[in-house]
Amino acid sequence: MGGWGNGGYGGWAHPFLWAGPIVMVLFWIGVIVAIVFAVRFFIRQRRQEGKEDSALEILKKRYARGEISKEEYQEKHKALR
């Protein structure tokens, strides 16, 4: 029977038996990294939205107070959008 008792691989059930746990660890590391990047992306988006809104509000107030001309307002408004 030479070798049938241990699977024929010198004690190993399969030559790539070690690959399963490594792939699983790499998968979970990838999931965690993806979650971290997603959270960072959404935090940045929220911060930028707040800055854009406040910048537009400041621009509107400056135009309403007469501090800037209509042309300057339109130019800056385009740049902020």
C-alpha cells in the first residue's frame, strides 16, 4: 500500500494545505483595509462638503454687502462649484 495511509504526500494531506489559512488571513486584511479606506473617503467628502457650503455662504454674504462685484462673484462662484 506504500503511502496510501498518509495520503501519499509524506504526512501532508495535500501539498497546498498551508495555502487556505494564508488566503483567509489575506482576505480579512483586505476587507479591513477596504473598510478603513471607505471610512476615510466618506469623512473627507463630508469635510469638503462643509467647506464648500461655508465658502459659498461667505461669497454670497460678501456679494450682498457689496464687497465684490457681480463679475468677481460669478468668477469665484464657478471656481467653487
